[in-house]
Amino acid sequence: MAAIDVIMPLYNKQATVERAIRSVQSQTLADWRLIVVDDGSTDGGAEIVRRIQKEDGRIELIVQANAGPGAARNAGIRAATAPYVAFLDADDLWYPWHLKTAMAAIQKNNVAMVGTMYYEWPAQIDMTAYWARCGVVPGVYRLTGNEAAEKIESFLYFFTMDTTVIRTETTRRYGGFFESRCRYGEDTVLIASIILNEAFMVLGGKPSARYNRQHSELTGTANYPLNPMLLEPDILLKYCPATKEPFARELLARMALRNAYLKARNGHKAEALKLVELHPQMKTFGRAWRRCQFAITFSKILPYWVRFKCRVGPPVRRFCRQLAYKLNLLQPPPVITEVDSTESKK
């Protein structure tokens, strides 16, 4: 039995899966097992995994019919035997210190879950400062239910699968990932259940993962699917103790308000109104609700403004960031040797 099982869902990521696997193999903590779950891929990704398997006995491949990322991760959890699990998507990667630092933190602090900082790519942004502005700072947390839901909401978005290590027993206790072919938010259901009930930790220091937005199917998609627990709150509330239910409902309403605003400003008024109907509590959130009302009212013209910002903003930020590197005001991300599976010899 390994110290930690790494679970990697795989669906049509032939071009990036080898790079992701090599980043696991580069870890300074060597006592791991990698469980790759091929979720009905139609490209050659699984064959690449089999080739690398021959080099490294720590890699296991599970093949199943396509059922979505939640089902794929749950298959990995069922196969897990280690006391801890980590998750890495087949288009992202870790820096060599990721598992060692995360494992040390979860064991030393006796928490259920640890999340590390990360770089967002291709923008090459260290997200530490962004999350600090959102109130997500290093430390150990355990919610009582008396906290301001507005301040806790950001933690739900901070914990992404590529940066999170969880006790295996904890993932099973809260039902694993949401399934039903959900393509978006299947991980938030599990994260929210853990945050509401268990001690968790935000780990500071050097970012240890790289989230590659350029390979995500949902990146830049204005009409992304709605989070399942916003449509069916009982998915989360069934794991919530009665004393924390008012807090959980407020948290869901704040998430719904954020999503309604984003939907409206991207022109999807009907979905925004659906969230307002399901979570009327959002109308009590003052300025944030008024901003959402404005977006709903002008949802026909706001998408043009959004597209303009998306076109102009990235190159301006990229220029400023490169200038900051030259002036030594920022440190560039560490270099990782890239591996493109489409060019690898088979």
C-alpha cells in the first residue's frame, strides 16, 4: 500500500496526459500510486498510459464507459487503498514538491483536507495574492456555523482538485463526487461538505501546481453548466448538521447570486432568473443583489462589454506582468520540462 493514491480522470487528453503523469513521477515523495481512470476516451490517451505503465509499476489504469468526471474520480476512490488521496486532471501538472509539502501539512495538522497555492496558465499568474484579497490565507480552519457566509464562499472556489489532498475516509464519508454526467461543479459538492463538517487547511508558501486553462473545455465558455447543488440544495444539505443549515443555505444563496450575475452579464437571462427563483434569499444581500439586478435588466447589451474586456484585458495584463519580471518586481514561475504526448515516440 502506498502512502497516497493519486487519481487522474482521463477523457480525450492524448496531447497532455503524458506531461501530467511525468509531473507525478517527478515528485520528491516517491511513495505514491497513480490510478488513471479512462472515462471512455476515443483518442489514444489510454495507450499512452499503458506505455508508461510498462516503465513504472506504480501506475494503474481503469477503463470504464463514459460517465463524466465525477464518476471517474469516484471509480478511483473505490480503488484507493492509501489513507490519503490526491487528484490531478490529465491536462494539468504538479511541481516536484507538491505531494511532499501537502502530505506533511495534512499529517502534522490533523486536518481532513489541505489545499495548496498554484499558478494559473498560460497567464503564468501566482494566485496567492488573488486568494489573499478574497480572504483565503494560510491557516487551519474549522467552521462553527456562526461565520459570515460571505467570507467563507471564497474557500469553495479555492479548493480545486489539482491542489487538494484529502483523507480517503473523508471522501467516502461524504459520498465522493457528484455524478449524473455533471461536467461542472461535481467537485464543489464534496468540498462544501468537507468545509461544513471538518477541519481543513490552506497551505501557504511556494505554489505547487499548475492549472492549465488553455486545455479546459469550459474555459471561456459563457454558458457553463450550473453547479448541481445550486439547482438541488439537498445534495449538500443532507450532509449538513441542523445547527449549520441556516449558514449552509446562506452560503448556497451567495453562490447562486454570484452565478446569476455572471450568467446575466453574459446574456443568459433565463438561467439567472432561475437561480433567483430557487434562492430568493439572495435578494437580501444589498449591494451585490442590486448589481445582479442591473445585470439582469441589461443582459442583452452587457455581453458586448464582457467580450471587449476579454479581448483587451489579457494582452494588457500580460505586458504588465512581463515588465514586472524584467524589473524584478515579480518572480517568474519555476520552469517545468514540457512533454507533448502527441510528439512522443510510442
